[in-house]
Amino acid sequence: GEQWMKQAALKKLALGVATAMILVGHGAFADEVEDSISEALDAYKSGEFKDAVESLNYASQLIQQMKGESLQSVLPEPLGGWKAEDAQSSAAGASMLGGGVSAERVYRKGSSRVSITIITDSPMIQGMMMMFSNPMFASSDGGKLTRIKRQKAMVKYKPAEKDGEIQVMVDNRIMVTIDGDNVSEDELMGYAKAIDVKKLEENF
């Protein structure tokens, strides 16, 4: 029993490492992940559980960072006439905001600004699900529920201020937020539709 559980846990970890390596290719990061898991295994076999946990946590954090960097590839290119800043990503530990991996990119055209944020692996997403399953909850905040590329979405737009926000729940586990200032609703929707939902579902 115990031996089988150990093997199952290691297999799961190995799969995580393999996935991360496929996403970003073999680099120094990947080597560091392998080293940390190796150290954890040695410490575990020696009964040094505290060191084993620390090494595994470190490996897990590195994998999350790699996942964040690969998540940037899903952020769309700027629409015609727009310019995009470099994408940013972060991987928060469980102690920060409940954990999660995110990537963000900002797009500009004159005084118009759009930012797209993708968040996955965060417990906060479960809370957001309530809004997407309750139309009354959504409309009380000025939002309207719709579907974008078959995914649940909530659109909030203020024509007078020309600003708004679209939130798309991909596969009930990945939150995409498109936030815009001095933009038309069509421009906001254009960016929402530019996101590669299929790639998100299959790879993250």
C-alpha cells in the first residue's frame, strides 16, 4: 500500500515535470526542477522529511513559473492599429491570494488601453463561478451573461465612460479578464474573441 502510494506520487510529479519541459523546452529551469526532485527523493529516502518537503515545494514553484511563462503564449497579438507591451507572468504560492498562475498583457492605441489577464490554478476561481451560474447576481452588478466561443462570459460596459470589462470562464477553471478604458464594446469583444480558447483548454 505505502510503496504503491509513493510510486503514484512520484509518477504524478514526473508527469508535471515532463509537461513543464514540453511547454518551455529543456532549459536551466528544467534542470533545476530535476535537481530539486532528485534532492527531495534523496532526503525522503534518508527520512529527512522537512528537507524533502522543501525541495518538492521549490520544484513545484519552478514548474508554476514555467507554466506562467508558457501561459503568455495564449495572450493574443494586438488588433489592427494597436500596439502591445511585453507580456508578464507570475506564479503565486498558496500563501499569496490562495495561489495561482497568471499572465497579463497590455495593449494601447492612442489614449485607449486594454489589458488581458489569464488566471489558472487559483481557488478564487471557484468563488467567481457563482456569478457565472446566477444571472441575477451578474445583472445586479451591471453585467450581462453571454457566451464567447462557447465559454461562459460576463460583459460589463459603460457607454458614457467608454470603459468596460469582459470575463470569460474557460472550461470552468481558467479565468480570462479583458479590461478596457476609452474603448468601444466592439474593441473589447474583439480582444475577447482573439484569445485561443482551444489552446487554453488543451494545454493548461
